[in-house]
Amino acid sequence: FTAARLNLRAGKKAMEMSDFKLASSYFDNGISFLQINHWTEHYNLSLEVFELAAKCALTNGDHTRVKLLYQEVVREAHLFEDTLEITYTNIRALYSASCLEDALTKLLYVLNKLGVTLSGSGDLNTLLPETKSMLAKYSDEQLLGLPAMIDRTKLMTMKFLSIAQLCLFHTNPKSQPKATLQLVQYSLQHGVSDLTSVGFVFYGSYLACLGEIPAGYRYVKIAIKLAQKLNAMNNMCEVLTVGSQVMGYVEPLQSVNELIVRSLEYGLAVGSIGNAMLSCSMNIVCAFWTGKHLSLVKSTVDDTLRLMSSHSTL
């Protein structure tokens, strides 16, 4: 088990350096050193190395490996709460592999177990005014100063609500704002996490889609400030990618494109590949519309296609 711990430590260090392929090899080596009774005698070590191995496998596009790791943890876990982290990773893998219905089914099941009913959870005509009324009590400064969420299960609930936004966007777009509004309300009720910034940026995007551009822009700016304040590196790519689409209505495209380039850098650094690839695509669009020479635009397209191919996202 000493060898497994050493590989776990080395894998974490590789993740900090954004070398997810090397990290994956360390975690897989660590698992190979675990003895047959490891789930009984070294439960916490086993759980941690399996969770991190799954995260790296997802980043590297190995969805089959994610599924296998997930299945073993679910089979061996002592508590439902112990399965939440790797279940979240597995749902993200299903989403990335375009298995959207399967991802949504698992997602709704987990949220229901966590006490959050998303399907049929209220009409938007009720949820939206309710959310607006809750937010009206806070200034920008008060929203940025909300207490931190510390309960582990509630933090995981935020993760599932966040990925629910994306799954519903592709499977049932009309219901997608329900997840966003619940994410915002959950933060106001239980405190903020790094995913609160994701909730605010999607809320701003939703308001912009309704034609409320100034209000949408306000919450996008709050989302970015909150992500910076909380040092939410894992979510900065998503916040900037979604937020820049609203900011393009207010600010010059040149400055918006700078945000998109930054979001790409954040995404690659933390292994948020789906959002990083979206940033790449948006960078191409901005490069074209800001008047860059077409040869440079074509070069950007070629670089993007190579990057997408290397991460199995084409």
C-alpha cells in the first residue's frame, strides 16, 4: 500500500502541472498495487485513487475507463455519499460521449436522492419571478460576500445541478433554466461555492435570452468577480465561455475575444476539455468577425481541429 500512496501523491502532482496523461498512469499504477482486500483495509485510499483516476480518464477521453472505475466504486462503497464524486465524473463522461438520455436519467435519480426534484419542479413563470425576488434583496457587494457553503453533500448537489444545466440544454432546452434557477436559489439558501459563479453566469445568459441584456450583463460580471474571488479555477473556463457570449452585446468583440482566449487557457490547465473546445470554436468566430486576415483564421481552425482530435472531441 506504500507504493499505492506514492503513486497517488505523484498523480496529484502531475495534475497540478496539468499533465493528465502522466497523472492517469500514476493513478492506474497505484490501483495495480492495491491488494485484493483493499476496499476493506484501506477504504479511503481506494476511494480517493479511484476518484482521481476517473477524473483523469475523463480528461483524456477514455470514457470506458471511467465507467469501469465508477462501477467498482458503486459496488464497494459503504455509503451513497461516498459514490457521489465518481458518479458525477461518470455522468460527465456520458455527457461528453453524447449519451445524453442516459446521463440525464442518472442525474435526475441522484438529485432526487439528494432531495432536489428537477423534473416537474415548478413552472418557469413561477420560478423566475421567485428567483428575481430573492436576488432583489442583495446588492452586488452582498452577493459577492455571501457565506461559503461547507456541507459536502450540498457541495455535491451543486455539482449535479450544474451538469444538469448542460444535459437539459441538449435534451429538453425549455426545462434547462429550471436547473439554473434552482442552482441560484440553492446558493442563496445554503451559501456559495465555486459553482455559484456558474449558476450566476447561466442566469445572466438566460436573462439576456429573454431580452434583458443589462440585467444579464450584470450577473455575468458578478459571476466572473465571484469566480475570481473564490479562485474557482476549475470553473473559470465555463464562466468566461458562457459570459463572453453575453458580454459581446455590450463590449467590443476584441476585448471579448481576450476573455475567450483566457477561458481556453483555464480549460486546458484544469482539464475542462469540453468547455475548452467550445472556447476554441468561439475564438475562431471572433477572429473572423473582428477582421483578422483569413489565413490567420484558417490557421486557427487547423490548430483547433488538431487539438480536438488529440482530446477525442471531434
